[in-house]
Amino acid sequence: MTKTTPKSPAEAYAGLSRMLLGDTAEKLGAQQALPDPAEMMKLLTAGFAANSGRWLELNNRYYREQLELWQACAGVKPEAEKPAPPQDRRFKAPEWQEPYFSYLAHSYLLSARWLEEMATAAPLEPAARNKLTFYTRQLIDALSPANFPWSNPEAIKLAAATEGESINRGLKNLAADIDKGLVSMTDESAFEVGRNLAITPGAVVYENEFIQLIQYRPLTGTVYELPLVIVPPCINKYYILDLQPDNSFVSHALSQGHTVFMVSWRNIPPEMGKATWDDYLQHGVMRALAVAREICGVQKVNALGFCVGGTLLASALAVLRARGEDPVASVTLLTTMLDFSDTGELSVFVDEAYVKTREAEFTESGVLRGRELALTFASLRANDLIWPYVVNNYLKGNTPPPFDLLYWNGDSTNLPGTMYAYYVRNTYLENNLRIPGKLTMCGVPVDLGRIDMPAYVLAAREDHIVPWRTAYATNGLLGSDTQFVLAASGHIAGVINPPARQKRNYWLNANTGSNAEHWLDTATSQPGSWWPHWTDWLAPQAGLLIPARTGLGSSEFPAGEPAPGRYVKDKCG
């Protein structure tokens, strides 16, 4: 595709809006990175019709504070105290302390607080309130004066110092991102899967149209008898668990004597758009478990699922137990939802109208593009994952620094439309998975309570995708004793925390009652990474130590192409 540099600021911002909103904005509905102002005003109007007194109170205070700010900055009242520099990180640079730009920043922050309080005070039912709060924050983040070239003093000063070269670079960066369809968060030229990402030695030992199964070479002279099979999320590439040698979860497990198998999900092509949730269980999770058992010559394996990979793994285990099969010795679920009672801000995107629209769209076939999901997750933290890069890349013309995690974050996969529609209806919308016998998968009714092997359940305290209290509910769904662990940080950083970096902490408490808050109040904080705690827990579940397996695969499943395999290298269209 030929890249065309925007010729004017208006053209540039039109391109940016199309990129953030998407060419399929009508289909995305609430999955927009920017809010629908008409929807937002409708919610505000409905909310304050019943509480006009509070509305007047907030507006009167807002106008008074704006007037006082103007008087202080303009010197109309010499006795008025000049506002202190804003504490917001967007306005920390010295350029923002100049009188005019200081006024812009403070006025914006007053407006932001006013809008937040308006949304909070609106007497709406919970779903409408959540939507209004989300829209409000999106609008606040988007309208920051830091986001526009004519109101960002750092960008203006840089443009003058470079004689306009920063503007030229910024427009080129914007044109490249418009072609790509996503805001660049890292220098993508610094990384390549198989060169400096996902480089743990191994080989593909099995392949079908849904997965490649990778077996890794041992790092120790002896290994545990039972191998570990990892099921990563199917909406992202598996190498989040094998980024670089110093932060590879796979390498850590290998160093502790585990034989590791990794599921590498295929980036689904349009002709496979009719693939179902059951297909992912039968040809993905259950097939991987069976192949690993055959290669290692064992009756059972240990299994680990991450995010929606954990939801798939738990569903597959419930199917297997319903069939009377018992191929898994222990299960580990990392930042996984099985009870979808509270899905946090993701609930804003999923309602009956949205699900019906997607079901109708995918009746014949079609795939959900990875770009849509990437935009959705970024919009949950737009002030961290969208606007700082808009400012750095386009207004200042800089290239973002290399960061392996953010490279992975932009490397999404397509999903079958049929499978996706089933998933969102039965989890996010109707929360059917937690109800014993409500769903039939692979021909049998599923009951999570039949998952009776030891379970390690990890949540992350600041997770905005899988709220930790929701993950905590897993303790009451499984039919086994669970070891619940709460990691610090968010959905990814809480999981990818190698011990050598000695960062963060985690919480432990043996009493997993029904109340998550009580669990945390009485939990004990442990310094550093949870990885050693997990390997200590897993060791007794992994059988005897035996000499390391010298070869990869078996006569029935011979080793093929070297890891990371070709499925993980396939980019979204």
C-alpha cells in the first residue's frame, strides 16, 4: 500500500479520527476509542432530569472556579494567588508554566473534574452509569490541550527549534500508522519474532488448522515426569510468555525442571470464520493435552491457561471430566474469568444489541479482526495507551522507544466470528459458564464444579481486563482446593514479573472464603515475583524426577519446524 502523507492538519486529524474510530464504527458501536457525544448528552440529560439541584450546584461551582482562574492568570485581581503548577504528568514540562499554557492546562483540569462529577452524580441505573462514566473519561482524555499541535507548547517549541522538521516527521509517522490501522507504541523495527522474541529453543511437534504445538528443549539434566502444557489467550500471540530470555516465563519453567509444551494459536483466515468454541476446545486445548501425554508417555499432564486461554482450558477440563476422563493432574489459571458477574469496563461494550449485531454479521462467516480488539483494550486506558503516543509520534515527530511488551500488545490475532459471538453471549452478556449444566460443549453439559484437580489461581490487583475480585470468584466454582494468589500491578505486568528483577509483590492467604475484601484485608504481602511460589506449588503435582528427555517429539509426532513456528509469525490483515 502506498503511504500518503497528510497535506494539512485537518487532513491529518481526519485520518487520526478514522484510525481511532475505525472504518467499521457503526459495527463497533461502543467499541470506539472516542465517545459518541450524542449518546453521552442523552445519558446526562436523562440523569439530571431527576436531580436538577445537584446539576445547578456543580455548574455554579464550575463557572465560579473558571472565573477565579481567569482573574488570577490575567492579573485582573492582583491579590489573587496564581495557580500552582499542575501535578498531572501531561503538563509537567517547563513550557506548560508559561502564563497562557498554564491557563489552558488549569482550565482543562477544572473542566475534567466538572465532567467527572457530573457523570458520578447522575442518578442512573448501573449499566447506564458505567457507560456514561466510560464515555466521560474518553472525552476528557481526548480533549486535553496536550493532544493538539496548536495548544501543546512542547510541540510548538520543538517545531520552531527544528524549523518544522518535527512536524514533517510527525505527519509521516501518522501516515504510516493510518496505513497500519493502529497507533505505534514502540519501535517495531527493534523486534522480530524468532530473532529476539520467542527464541527459547524448541520445535513444533504437532500441527492442525487451529494450533501448532511447541515442545521446548530441557534446560536441566533431570525433569519432572509430568509435562506442563500452556494454553495462552487466542486473541494474542503466545510469546507474551516467552518474550526475551530475561523475562521468559517459559524459560523459568524449564529452568525448574519442567518439560514445557506451548499452544500457538493460528491467526484465523476468513475461510475459517465458521469455526466454533467447541472447535477451539476439541482441536486446540484437548488435542494439545493428548499429544503432550502421548509424546511423554504419561497418563496426566499439568496445564496452565492465561486470560481467555484459562477460560478455554477450564471449559475443556469440564468437558473431559463430564466424559469421565482425567488427563490433568493440576490446573493453573492466570488472570482468568470463569464468573463474568463483574467484567469491569469491558461491560460497557457488550449489551444485547451489540451481541445481536455481531451474531447477525457472522451468520454466514467472517472473522473478528485483531485490530478491533486491540483498539478496545487500548481505549480502556486511552490516557496511557493512545494519547501519549499521539503526542510523541505525531505532534513531536519522535519514534517511540523499543519495548518488547508493547510490541506484543500490537501483534493481535483474528478470531472466527462464530466463535467470538458465542463467547461474548455466553460469558460477558449472560454469564452462563458458571451455571452447572447450562451450557453444552462438545456434546456434553459442562459443570466447572467437576474440575477437581488442585488449582492455582492468580489474579492481578490493578487488572482492568480481569478485575481481581472477579477472578477470586473462581475459588467458589471449581470442585477442588485452590491456591489463590494476588499479584501486584495489572493484567500483563502482574503476570510477567521475573524473579531476577526483584520487583513488585504478591499476597497470600490460605482462607479463601466468599468475601474477596476480607481475603485481602487478612492476606500477607510477599516481596518480589510470584513465579517461585508457583513452581514450589507445582513441583509436588509434577511426579518424580527423571533423566531429561533427549529428543523432541516422538515417532508418532516427530519434531518439525523449529520454534517459534510459522503460525505466530502470521500478521493480522
